[in-house]
Amino acid sequence: MTETATDNSYQFQAEVARLLDLMVHSVYSEREVFLRELISNSADALDKLRYEALTNENLISDDEELAITLIADKKAKTLTLADNGIGMSRDELVNNLGTIARSGTKAFIDEIKADKDRQQSGPDLIGQFGVGFYSAFMVADRVDVISRRAGSNKTFKWSSDGKGAFEISPVDGDQPAGTRIILHVKDDAGKFLEENELRRIVHTYSDHISFPIYFESADKVESDDEENESAEETKKQINAANALWTRPKDEISAEQYKEFYHHTASAFDEPALTLHYTAEGRQLYTALLFVPSIPPFDLYDQQRDSHVKLYVKRIFITDDAKILPSYLRFVKGIVDSEDIPLNLSREMLQNNPLLAAIRKAVTNKLLSELKTCAKKDAENYLKIWENFGPVMKEGLYEDPERRDTLYELARFKTTRTELTSKVETGDDNPPAKWRALADYVADMPEKQEAIYYLAGDNMEQLKASPQLEGYLARDIEVLLLADPVDSFWVTTAVGYQGKPLKSITQGEADLDNLPLKDEGEKDKEAEAEDSISDTLIEKLKQALKDEVMDVKKSSRLVSSPACLVASTQAPDRQLEKMLAMQKGGPQMPGLKPILEINAGHALARALNKAITENKDERFEDLAFLLLDEARILEGNAPEDPAKFTERLNRLLLEE
């Protein structure tokens, strides 16, 4: 935004007019949600004031009630929402109300316009982009915000018609601390000046707000002056003003839980899982936690903490208490402690032993609830895992104390879920969509000693990997790991139920003792073994000595000519690739792969023939093409595309 020569008038970000127009016409499905947004903002302001007053008693007088007041003036056609919360300074008015959709206004607008389906569920977007205040322009053609920061003696007025600019000016006279939002209501929004309508909206969306919400009619105040009715008597409290988490669970409806989730998490989706309990004993606290049904846009930001707010005796303390570990950062809600001292600084709070005990207990309880959900409501749990599994797997290497619990929660795509056909299982018994490690181990053949996995960039690449062929031929199930985090947690995995995890792209294949599904394949393997000479292996080693560590006959391959594997001492192929990308090079220094060749493949026979016919140039071309083909099958480009093309052209042009 830019400031004009008057120092009072500002331009919104360039796309704001389009954004506000979209909000009015397509983003919000119900205009009434504007009131929920404004009340939630006021409640946050009251929470912040109450917290700051813990260390600055002058901010609140002993007899002052923290509250929100709705004032409807039908004659002036205004609806005022007033609170005596923390208020805003001039700079805060500019920053908080002059910057819309900080994640990128233009990208936000383009996303809405491009996706007509999501326009109908626009609030899902609003909750992610943080533009709830501007929903006021759905019902108002002008909005004024008058605010004084608690502890300051300066008051400022922010004003805008939502068409591209706003003004800020000082306000003279003695003004109370807090904020007043004055909506100049549009002609077609007159119902939002009616007491019954405002009561209904507050009851639906904001009944759980822990501060009283009052309704006051400006018209009634004027008409009752002759009867000397006091202004206090014209105020009517229209919400329960009872923190939802303090009520017994059996008195709270699913709808009330949902609306509280919407309020506390600034979300608009349905919670996939709700956990509400009170702990008694060494620590006395109440937790109300929600697992969303839609991932937040910043889910993979590891610096993002979980949105779990800490309260002490119903007083909001902080939303940065790190109640849950980073791998549960998608969980939202509150924890209210009865034991933590209110006068702790935020630095002391982080190291407080009571809070540390609460963190541990809440994390364990949430994981236990997820395990229960996985057993009793598997379909819902799988949706949770699909949304948040890649993040939860971070805990497998970050949280060794709970690794066994996370193993039980983890679900995987495998060769059985992705490559088993209906012909093999029968139409009435289709492959499972996801597999638990317990299921994998229970179905292992007697002689299988390890849990095999294959890590890669995406599922389609994994399913086409040549390294799978030998395992599929022996009906050995392989975990298919396509998330970036997979390459890291497996390096710290100590195994599950006594079975180590082993990459099929690292070290020996361990397939010799495992029987083939098709007995006829045994003869083919024996024939292929006889068809490849030690001379061929040695000449391949010599030709490719600068590219590979070793060349071996492969037991992994069935139909592909070759594949690359890592040595036992090196990282598996996917981890090596990721580490190389971080270092900015194609390959980690000193690490070369092992080339395994399929002795029964036509290319192996062609190489043997080139040796017997003394066609050294043809042999070298075939050797490097074999290597490059193995690279391509891994999803990589040939090391030297120009030479790859030359070699391929020479072979194609041979008579």
C-alpha cells in the first residue's frame, strides 16, 4: 500500500477491490458470518488485554467488565460492535487492516476465480488466508474503526468503503480504550439491525465466547429517555459467556463443538476428530483439541507450531506454548491449566515443569485417541492419515520415545495395495487401500526376515521401478514410500516387531532363500545364470569403472535389463539423491552405485555377442546405454545426454 500526500489516505494492495467484490459475490455462502468474524476478533482483543494486564495492572480497573457490545441504530442505519479490549495504535490499524491476504492477494483471487467448485465453499479459503474482517463489506458500504491502544492516550479512526483505499485520522476528545467497528449497513442488509436476528447469529456462532456479548438498541435508548430508564437497563446479554471447554461433555452438541472449532482455529471445515477431556491428579487441566478435515496451506512449514492455545484459569496466555510436538502441528484447540502460575514470563513459561508435564500428557492422550479412532472408525482415520500422514511420519525420527506408538498409527501404500489386481484377489476381496505394519508383518512368508521398502519421488515412478521385479516374482510385499520425509525416518528406524526395515535399493537383495511364485521361473533363472560369462562382468567393470563401484548379476530383475543399487555402506538410492540435491551436485562425492544386470535379458546376450565378435565400440555403446537406461528407470536423466544420443543413433543406424 502507498501513502498519499495528505498522510491520512492510503491505497490498499492493488488487487483489493477485486478481492472484496469476490468475497461479496462468491466466497462467503452466508452473509451472516461477518458477525462471527468481528466478534472473534473482539474476543481476541479482550484476551490480549487480560493477559497484558497480568503484568500491567493499570490497563484494567478492578470494577471494569471486559465485554463486547452490539449497538443497532435503525435511524442511522449503523451497526456498531464495541469492545474494551487491547485496542490498536495508528501503526497497528495500518498493518492489521491495510494488508489483506498476506499470503498473496493476487494468488488468492486467481485461485478462487479458477476453481468454481471451491467458490461455493469459499469460507474454507477465507479461514486459510486470514481476511475475515473484510467480510464486513458484505453488509456495509462503509466501515469505520475507532480504536485506542490500552495504555495510550491517542485515538485513531480507520475508514474505508472497500473500493481501493482507506483513511486514517486522529480522533479528538477522551475516548475509551478498545475498538469500535461501525458498519454503515447497506439497504438490502437491514435485517442485521434487528435484535432477534442478531441474537440468532450470536447464539449460532458465538455463544461459547467467554466474554459477555450485549445487545443495545440506540433507538430504544432515545425513546426511553423520557421514562428515565438507565442505559444499563437497555443492555441485554445475548450469549452464555461460558467457555465451552468448562461445560460437561454431555451438555455440548456436535454443532457447538464445530462452531467453537471454527472460532478458535479460524477454520471453516468440519473437524475430523474432537478430543475433550479433563485431567485430574498431579496436573489439573482441560483440553479441547480438534483434528481438521482439510490440511492448512502451510502444513509443511516445520516452523509452524500447532494452533493450540494455552489458557490458565480461563485467561488466555499464549498460542506459542508448543503444547504439541511439531509433527502434530495440524491439531488445533485449547488447553486450560489450573496450576500454572499466571505471573510467569513467556521465557519462563517455556521451561516450566508443569507445562512440560502437560505437553507430555496431552501428546500421549492425543496419540491414544488416534489409535482408538484407527480401530473403531478406520474409514475416518484413513482420511486423517491421507491428509496428515506425511507430517506425522516426522515423529518417527524426531520422537524416539513415541516411535512404537507412531509405528502403530502409520499406514502405507505397498505393492499389495497398488499392484495387486482384482483378478488375483477376486472382486469381492479387493486390495486394501492402506496397510498397517502389523498387517504387513502378519502376512510375511516364513523365511522373510526384513520389512522391505522402496523410496522415491512419486508413486507412479515407484510402481514402475525395476528393483521391485524380483520381490513381486516371489510375492514379497514392499512398502512404497513417496513422501520426502520417508527417506529420513527409515534411517533411524530400528525395526518393528523384531523385523528390521531394509531398502531394496541398498546392499544385497536377500532373495535367494525365498521361493518364486512360478516354479517355471526357476529354470529361466538357471538358464540366464549360465548365459552370462565372467568375462562379460569384467569387461563391464572395466568400461564403466568411472561411473559405477561394481557390476553384478542381479536376483532382483525379471524383465528389465539393469538397475542401480547402493552398497551396504552407502545411503539408499533415494536418500543419496536427496542429499546430492541439497549439496547442489548430481552425486555425493566418493559414492558410486552398483550396476546389477539381468543375465537373461536380450541386452546381456547382445553384450556377450559383441565380446565374441570383438566389436569393442559396439560393446562400449551397449554398456553405457545399459547404464543410462538404469538411470532413466530411476527417474533420472542420462549423465551425458549428448553422448547418450550419439550412442543410441549409432545402434539405430547399424545394418
